[in-house]
Amino acid sequence: MKRHKHLWGQVASFDNLAAAARAAMRGKRSRPPAACFFTGWETEVARLEAGLKEGSYRPGPYHYFEIHDPKTRTVAAAPFRDRVVHHALVRVLEPIFEKRFIEDSYACRKGKGTHAGMRRAAQFAKRYPYALKCDVRRYFPSIDQEVMRGQLAHVIGDRRVLELADLILATHVDEIRQVWPEEADLFAVRERRLGLPIGNLTSQFFANIYLDGFDHFVKQEMRVK
């Protein structure tokens, strides 16, 4: 399968970061973090470009808070400059992965969403007498970051883009789980970091990639249309 290379120049370009800043500011310019960034946004974008290209960029700490929608979730709010970087990365990677996603995947995708999913479900309801409703328990906190890295590397062949994705993944962990490889001795234990921060644009995007293989399994292997 073709791996996509030579993407770093696109991700770290001033034009892409400027477009990412505009996207991140949409509907939020009156809020203090976005307003502060906006007052000197060209300078801020130039600093981000330099930091990314020099390899000195490091994400800042999250601000955590709880919401109820209706169940309680812990949301991680990244510093605004980091949200710009998240948008910049997704702007380049999203068109690549969009071609791979199945048609009937609706979360956090352009032209999809809840209402489109409901219309599609209504169409299926006219054709089939049964539906399976299910959920992945604590989906975002249970995502294995090592598996996530492997899925990205399976498609993306640009080292610096993968390093940036690793940097973003490493900013948050919900659980560290100890695992033993098959046929290994007792002391071959490895630590696996689990979790994506709820609230990041990258987390929504990565979450779609994480279960894309399962989507294709249901559609193509199980033949559930």
C-alpha cells in the first residue's frame, strides 16, 4: 500500500498554519486565549512555523474541566497555539484518510455529522427489520497510543509528521497498562499508554482512524451492508 511522504513542508508552512489559525479562531475570537493570539496572529504563526521547522516546538499543559452531556466527561483544553498546530496537522492528513473511511462513518467529518447519520439510519430502517445499537465503553480513554501510532505510520511515511503526531499523543495519558508479550518471561513486561484527550481536534480525527479497520471488517468481511 502506498505510504504518503514529503508532507512536512505542507504541515509546517506559514500558509497552512495561518489557515489553521483562522479555523481555530472561528467563533472564538471574543474569548481571551483566541483574542490574545489574534492581536498579533502573524507574529504568533511565524513563531510556530520557526518552532516546528527547528524542532523546538513543545505543546503546553492542558486545562482540564468536567462537562455533563448527560454523562460526566473530562475535557482537556489545550493552549490556543497548540490548537493551531492540531488544525495544521489535520488539514494535511484529513484528505488522505478521508479517502479510506467508509461512507457510513459520520462522527466529526465534513458533510457528515449527527443529522446526516440520522437520515441514513432512517433509510436503512425502511430496508432492514433489525438494528444493533452498541458503544465502546470509555472509548477515548481506552485507545492504545502504540496501536494509534502504528495505524498512522501504516499510511504516513513522513518521519517529521509522525514525530509531531507522537508529540501530541504524548501530552495526555488516562492509564498506563502493563502487558506481557506472548511466550515472554515474567520480566519482559512493557508499559502501554492509553487515552486521547477529549477536546482536541486531533483526538476526534485519530479516533476515526483507530476504528476504521473495524468499519471495513463489518462492511467487507462480515458483509453487513
